[in-house]
Amino acid sequence: MTDRLERLSTSELTSRLSDPATQLVDVRPVDAWNGWRLRGEARGGHIPGARSLPRAWSDWLEWIEVVRAKGLRPERGLVLYGYEPAATEAVAERFRREGFGRIAAYHDFVDEWSRDETLPLDRLPRHEHLVPASWLAARLASEREGLVVCHAHYRNRPDYEKGHIPGALSLDTLTLESPETWNRRSPDEVRDALLRLGITSRTTVVLYGRHSFPDNRDPFPGSAAGQLAAFRCAFVMLWAGVDDVRILNGGLRAWTDAGHEITGVESEPRPAAAFGAPIPGRPELAVDTPEAKRILAAPDANLVSVRSWPEYIGEVSGYNYIEKTGRIPGSVFGNCGSDAYHMEEYRNLDHTTREYPEIAEAWRSAGITPEMRAAFYCGTGWRGSEAFFNAWLMGWPRVAVYDGGWFEWSSDPANPIGTGVPEDGPA
């Protein structure tokens, strides 16, 4: 297998990158592609233009569908690179089985490319807020002071009890958002909830959840969407003014896939006395209905509907407790996936976050760009919070969550409602 795989030097790779027919693939873990230095490389990130296709994914039955979705085609040449030659060659062999013929390998990323400051690297601007399991395990093993890990869930304490990361605290989303409005709670209520968990403005908080395949026919489908709950809590904490809010990329699955143990032993919080700053510390991150209406009227802003297409055109409301169907007229379709409790358009199959250029390109095609003000909304704020967090990770400067979303908008009979396919398509 090795003999059939052309090996490129750094100079040869550099010359190939100028060829538009070259398809560059990074087979390292997604966290390394994002910017984490997992093997001691001098600089973190990926070679510009490289698609993220980790070695671990090549065992998936759906692998070829992922390859096609990334636009990789057999008629064009492939260049693969990673940490170890064996991993690169294993992925090359999988490509061969799918009919890819012209494949080369680059084995000097760590020793040469990452060390050469003249060679370009791209990375997710705020990648340090989307953490790998290895970083969290090392931090828990060495220094827990100033760190709070939260296992997020919605009214599902048994989800925490059946297994969580050792040291993690149980965090019910109801402590941060109100079931009457599904909006963030008042500043005082949020402050008190955070202090009970030992969280201040200076705490490093890592949030994660368990994805358990939500079913919209269940009375409380959100109880099985723990990673969505983690993004919702992250938004509220950022709005409150917690300086260092992070998400475990891939949630609890990433932790167990990395071979780390979980426990049923409850961890007790160490309450804090004072938050250390006024709440909200970042009021601009939350949009309420009056500002949402101003955004709709503004030429340099978008109200982005992070909902499924059936919700957007009014076939379903998406929720068993929301009767009205339709969309906010003038909102831009930002998609989410199949229904109100899934985010396939924003995640890989292992629930890690999708590579950010793919998300940005999908948004760009809908007219959602970083220089514009963008307020993301869904039904009650969870999906909008995950889309918002993606934009925030990218460093977009004018992003927010329209907290009331469809639930609040549709509750007011004075607000207009749109249904059907818009005349100009999914805009």
C-alpha cells in the first residue's frame, strides 16, 4: 500500500496547492483541524483549503456520503496529510476502494509545515472555546481550580445520574431559562443559578451534553438533546458575562470515544459568594422582539431562522406545545436539519461541530455574512444558540440570539406570519 502512494515534499505540496484540481484532505482529528496542537506541533490549524476528514471516520458506513458532501471527486487528484503515515495511508486505501485513483501523501506537516512561519495555516478564530476531550481530561487531572464542568440537560436528572464526566455538575436548563417564555431568566435569577454552581465572571466553564436521539412524539423531546442544551447554556452564560465559556466538541460521546471513563457519582458544587461583574455583561448578545423588528427593517442585518424547512414554510410548528405554524416574514432561512431537536446542518455524524467554512458557505449562499448584524432564532432558543455559537467561534462581531423566537413571535396576534415557499425561494 505504501509503495503505491506518492509522497510529496513540502515544496512539492506548495506547488500542487496552486493547482485548482488538487483536493487537500486533513485526516487528523477535527480539533487539530480547528487549531488545537494535539501532537506538539509548533503552530495549530490546517493548511488552507484542506477539508477535514479524520481517520476515525473512514470506518463509518456513511463515509462515502460525507466525502461527496464535501465535494471530493474521483476525477481530481487527492493529497492527504495527517499526524502518522499509517493513518494517512489507511484513509488513502479507503479512497481507492471508492474509485479515487490519483492520491498523494504529505507526511511532514508537524516537522516542517507547522514550524515554518512563512507557510500559511488557517484555524477557527476562537477554537479554544471548542475543546477536545484530551484537553479537558488533562485539565481535570492537573488543575481544577477555576474550572467548572457542567453536564447540561433539560429536566432530565437521570441523564446525569446514569453517567457523566467525573467532577461534572448537573445543570438543568430550567435554572437559566423560564418555561413560561423559554427566554433567559432575569439577571438576578441567572446570577443566583450561576453562583450556586460556583461560577463567577472569571470561571472557566466547560459545557457538554449527551445526545440521545430526540423523538418529537415524546412529551419532552428536549430531554434527549443534551448537546443542544449545552449550547443554550453557553449562550446564556456568555450573555451574563462569564469570561471563558467553552463547549466540549462532540459532547459526552467525544469523551467516551476517547476512552475516558464516566461515573454515576454525583459531584457537589462549591457555591461562590459573588459573580464579580454586573449581569448582563454582554447585553448585545441577546435580542428581544422590538429589536428583532428593527433588524428585519435594517438593510445591513438578518434575522436568521435556524429551523427545518417544514417549520419555515409552515407545514409544522416543530413543537408539541406551539400551535401556530409559519415563519417570521422577512427572516432568512438558516436551516438546522430534520426537525426542532436535530442540528445535522451544523454537526458531523459524531456530533462534533462541522468545519466552519462549510457553515459559512451555507450562510453566505443565503446572504448571511460576517459584516452584517445577524440574530439567530428558532422555536425557543436552543438551535438559535448553537448557530450563534458557531458564528461567535468564527469571530463574527455582530451576532446575537433572538431569544423569544417563534414561540414569542407567534404568541402575539399582532405579529405577521408567513407561510408557504417564499416567492424568491428559501430567503
